[in-house]
Amino acid sequence: MRALHRVLVAGALSLPLALGTAAAASAHDVPSVGFEKGGFMVGPGGAGVQLTEAHFGPDGACYFDGMVLVGPGGVSGGFTDSSVDWTG
């Protein structure tokens, strides 16, 4: 169970890095605006991670809010995702 906690937390913490890398790869000369806020916790009872991210730029707009919790009773989580793409 301990190994599962580590894998889930590592995977969840790598999400902001993947989002940031994708945004840098698609950068344009037109400015864009973004917001990112996240947090995590690890303790004797389990582990959890939460991320809120929003972006508005030349390629479109998106919003993501999600969380994952792992504890003695199992794994739970949820997310909300919305996006619009106006590049055609």
C-alpha cells in the first residue's frame, strides 16, 4: 500500500510539470494569461494532491480543478475540466 501511495502522489505531482511543458511548447508571440495553484499532503493516514489551473491565450481558454486522496480506505478523487479552442 505504501508503494501505491508513492506512485499516486508522484503521478499527481507531475501533472503541473506536464501542463507547464505543454504550454511552453505551444507558445506564440501573442501574450497569454495563466493561473495555477496546487497543494499536497502526506501523512500517516494517507496522501493527497489538489490542483487548480486556468489559462487564456491565443489558442483558447481552459480551466481545470481536481484532487486525489489515498488512505487506508482506498483511493478517491474528482475533477472539473472545461476548455474552448478558437484556432480552428
